[in-house]
Amino acid sequence: MLEGSAPSTTYRPNTKLQPAQISALIEGYEEGVSMEQLGRYFGVHAHTVRHHLGRAEVVLRPRRAADERQIEGIVQLYRTGLSLRQVSAQAGLSYGSVRNYLLRAAVALRPPVRPTQRDPG
């Protein structure tokens, strides 16, 4: 389904998906792709994905908790220096879920890194 490079890595506010994109989004979800992954692929927020699925009366999968092995993998990825966003992208989980799993595993979170501004000269 989501083969090739994604059209977008960040969502764009007020993005209107075309009917063909909505059909592909529904197909992807039914094939097991997460709402977060679909949102990144189509350049929309996961809440927008949920909204389109609801309008199409798609039965949503129950939320699944990560097992111990997955949590250990999340911890290891974070300890390699990846950001929470990078770990969440690799794990296919939301930023909040990754953050919560790390906190429950008693991992000290690094302060967020803000991009530096370029020199005007």
C-alpha cells in the first residue's frame, strides 16, 4: 500500500484529501497501517485520519499496548540518541505513546532540542 517515498513527512493544516486519497487511506488502514503512519504519509494529522475512517464507517481496531520486547526496543532506540519523534516514527507509535513508555520504564528524558536560527549575515 504505502510503497515508495511518502509525499510528506509533516502534516499541513487544512489539507483536503481527494476521494482517491481517502480510498487509499481506508485501504491502508484495513491492511494494518497505523493512523499515525497514514497521517504522515498523506500529510495530515492522525485525528484527520480517524475522522475520515469514521465518516466511512470503518470499524477501528482496538488500541494495542506495546509488549515488553517492543518497549525494550523503544528504550534502546532512544538511548542511541534518537529524538522522541524519530523513535515514534520508527516504532510506528504516536509521540505520546513513546514518551509514556519511556517514562514508565524510568528513562530520563532529554530536554527538547530547538533548531537554532541562522545567522542573518
